Amino acid sequence: MNRRDMIKTTLSTVLALSTAGMANEKKSPEPKQTKRKSKPKHPRVVVVGGGWSGLSLAKSVKAFVPESEVTLVEKRYEFMSCPVSNPWLFDMVDLEFLTHSYIEAANNHGYDYVQATATGLDSKNNILKTTVGDIEYDYLVFALGIEYDYDKSTKGDKDLEHQLRMHYPGAFIPGSEHLTLKRKIENFKEGTFVLNVPSGNYRCLPAPYERACLLADHFKQNKMKAKVLLLDANNEITIKPQGFHSAFDKLYKGYLQYEPNSEILKFDLKNKTLITEFDEFTFDDFAFYPSVRAPKLLEELGLTIKTVYNRFEANLDHYTNKFVGYDNIYGCGDIRPMGFSKSGNTAYTEGENVARQIAADIQGKKHNWESPVTVCISLVSKKPHREISLVSQYKYDKKGATFFNGTFTDEAWKTNDLGKNRALFTWAKALYDNMFYI
Ligand SMILES: Cc1cc2nc3c(=O)[nH]c(=O)nc-3n(C[C@H](O)[C@H](O)[C@H](O)COP(=O)(O)OP(=O)(O)OC[C@H]3O[C@@H](n4cnc5c(N)ncnc54)[C@H](O)[C@@H]3O)c2cc1C
């Protein structure tokens, strides 16, 4: 089955994701950058951020424009995957499956990797400022992923934010948070472990529900006197609701309590109590997932807007992925303001699409917008291994609303073959191979 066949709809419902993304865009000011006078023989493409989007873009632009000089600027020393990190928390894969080398990715695909943090921009002179010095570019891409928007929940209380970061990290940005959460789960003996789902277009819609299932499964398999309390700021499960609801009800009665409409409004950490609009919940342990936002660097550079989803997202043109007002600065991945799912496959395919746009710009050709593809496979239990999935593309209406387009879901975890075929691991392995090795 090819990609287009796969996304042929079996659902007649088209989910409206928003109406305001494009309406919020400011009118484009005059382009601000100064390009090199003559067309460069070896156009310099600088990609900031080596996540799912940046890696795909760096590889693709080099493939589409072999004469280009592509540089990946990434602050991390190695790649660690968020996808499949939930199964990793429960020992279903090892850390080697999730971690990969930027050096290999760059060597295998003919681009350069600079381990550095981008700190500023001189767009008039096409210079990116980094912790290892200035880097000149002809085309620049920001693929920075997300930061947490704690302020939305803590109302700017920095001490509370610090307590939450140190003691109850969410583990939705890879690294130490994940290692801490894994040890917390290993050390948890009994009681209530609280997870939450934030409001807005947060990173990876199914991940909190998948994590809740696997944690409940862990309690059940080990016959622990423990339950997961899942506090959802939304009024319903945000994706694959049939599959997750049926897993909650049929597999995890007594081990998983799901509470919709439960945004955490106050934290009483001393008494281990969380206050929502209607209730108070006590916890024995907790992993707090705040709302998300585009990184502060973009805000400082004046490159963000507020959308209906989140308070800070990249101010991108929805068709070219160029920052509004700029001709040679692009953005992709979870920073985007469009209502796409903030997920790995979406970021990866968008990276390829934006590479096509850059190649067309370099070659002076026209490029037609293509939708990214969301492939979203979630585990609902470990033993037996059971999975549910969703595949979709997107479309816009005239006002810029984002819609799912050609959505296919398989939420029948009891009878489908996804789990038997380890679809999630197969998908992830294929993308790691593509981003790093082949
Ligand atoms: C628990 C969990 C499970 C998930 N499961 C799935 C799944 O099963 N399927 C799926 O499709 N998606 C999944 N996702 C979502 C997926 O991980 C993200 O959507 C994806 O990583 C987004 O890619 P990105 O390139 O936009 O951002 P990222 O992958 O976060 O990459 C951004 C990169 O930019 C770098 N960076 C940031 N600022 C700077 C700077 N100033 N200078 C230099 N570098 C910088 C960061 O270090 C990072 O490497 C999951 C996420 C989580 C948290």
C-alpha cells in the first residue's frame, strides 16, 4: 500500500482543528534580509535544531541540491528520541534504540554538524549568532522544537516552576527528565501517580494517554496497590478516543482513573495536592506536563505569534514555511503555528517538504505546498503488545483553518495486527535509519 492509498479516508468526519491560525498572522512587512548580490554557486543552508524536522530537512536539502553547503547547528551532543520513550520507560526497548549520533548523520548524508546553541540573528547580513561564533547563511531554517510554557499554569511564580521542574518533570523534552521519570516509576511502591494532559496544541497528542496505559499496565502486571490518575485539561481524549477509552475501561479498571475537564489550576506541593476547577486530588508522585510554546529565542527575535492553540508559536507563512516578512528564513517542526499534530512523523515529512521549497527557491522555481503526514501509533498495553494508530494529512480552508484530510484510524487493539507486528518500533526504526544511516 502506498502513502496516498494509506491515507484514503475511512472516516467521513473531518475534524476542524482551528480557524484562527492564519487569521492571526500579521501583515507581512517588507523582507528584511540582504541577500548575496550574485547567485551563490554553493548556497549555504544553515539548519538550527537536529530533531525530527531539522534532520530530515538537512538530509533532504543536500539530496535535492547537491552543490549546497548544509550545516546543522544542534545544541545537544547526541540525539535522543521522544517517540518510543514511553515503551522505554517500561523496558520494552533499550536506550540504544532511542539514541543516535549526529556525527554519523552528518557524515552519511554529506552535511556538516556543529555542536552549538544558536543565540541570535543578524538577518540584514545573513549571520546566525551561536555559542561557537557567527555562521553565515544564504538560507536559514529554525527547527527548534518546543519549550514548556510553565507560566500559563504557575502564573509566573518562578519558585513554583523550579519546584515542578526539579521534582515533577514532565518528560516531554528528551534527556534528564526521561531518566528521572524512569527511576521514579521503578521506585514507586504504592498509591496514586498523577499524569496530566495540558490544553492547547501540545507535543504528541496521544503520548500522555499512551503513558497512562503503560503505567497502569505496569501496576496491574506487578499486582501493585497503585493507580494512575490522569487529569485531562480537555473535555475529551484528544486523539484516538475510542481506542484509549476502551483500553481504560476494559484493561485498567481500578488501575487508571480518567478525569476530563481537569486543568490543574493550583499546586499545593507541600500537601501533595492538585486543585482543579471542581476538585482537589492528592498524589504520591506526579509528572507535570505544562502547555508548550515556541522557544524563547524566537520570541526574542520577534518571530512568534499567538495562535488559538498556544501563546507563542513561530510566525510562519502556512504555504511556504517562511517566517512572515523574510524571504530566506524558514521554520518547521513543532514550532509551527499551523494546527497540525506536533509529532515526529509530521515534523519529518514537513522537513522534506520545506527542503523542496528551499530547493525551488535556490533554483528559482515555483513550489506548490504539500501537506505533511501524521503517522501516530500508540501502545495500549505491554503484554500482550497492543497498539492503535492514526494516519492523516491536512488541508486549509479559505480562512486558514486547518483540517485533517484523509484520515485513517485503527483503534481496534483487541483484534488488529498492529501490536503483533510491532508497528510502532518498525516505524521508528525506519525513520531513525532515514535520519541517521541511509
Ligand atoms: C513521550 C513522547 C512520545 C512521542 N511519541 C511520538 C510518536 O510515537 N510518534 C510521533 O510521530 N511523535 C511522537 N512524539 C513527538 C515528537 O517527539 C516531536 O513532535 C518531534 O520531536 C518534533 O520534532 P522537531 O524537530 O520539531 O523538534 P525536536 O525533535 O524537539 O528537535 C528540536 C531540536 O532543536 C534543538 N535546539 C533547540 N534550540 C536550539 C538552539 N537555540 N540552538 C541549537 N539547537 C537547538 C534541540 O536540542 C532539539 O534537538 C513524542 C513526543 C513525546 C514527548
